[in-house]
Amino acid sequence: MVLAGMLLAVTACGVPEAGAGPAGPTTVATAGADGMTPVRFEHRSDEPGRPVPTVIVPRGTTLVLTVGSDVARRVLIPEQGRIVDVTAGGTVTVRFIALGTLSVRVAEPGAERGGTIIGRVQPRH
């Protein structure tokens, strides 16, 4: 199931964040019976400037984040210090406790920072 979201990607001073596309829809994800909250974002190279979805999740839940891409990319989750590679047409899954707002980015293979934001996850009580 693909979850998408819609909060404008802004910094604390209200300026759009670098690498953020236009605001997309906001959705709310719920934890399953196993206590895990699945969230999925897709990167499509033929859709530059695509709206950035935001998914609201329960704070403190175990987030199961899956990222798919039609081309080989590096997936960056800077707030978690996570960097994983996804192959063309593949997916990667990362699990962690959702405690703070984070951005999910894709960048060229080998990149350590930057990239394009393809989604946001925002925990709420």
C-alpha cells in the first residue's frame, strides 16, 4: 500500500527546504496488530518536481519504511543517519522508532548528503 502526504516542506523559518518539491497530499498511517506502521514512498525518474507526500504516524511506533525506485539510487534519511542503496526496479526497507519528523531523499549512487526529498514522515500523538 502506498501512503502519500501533503504538508509543505519548510524549515523553521518558513522557507521551502532545498530539494523539496511542491506540497503533496497528507495521509495518516496506523500501526498494525504487530505494532508496526508500514509506510512506502516511490521514486520515479520520469516525474521530476513531483509533489512531496507527508505521512503522519503514531509517535513511538516502529516504522517500517519501504522505498522503491525505477532507477538505481541512494536513499538518504538524514535525521536517522541512514544511507541505503536501492537497485533499479527494486525496493529497500528500513525499520526504526518514529520519534521526530524526517525526510526521505534519493540521490545519485555514492552520495552522502543532499538529494531530492520524495517523502516526509511526521510522528504525532
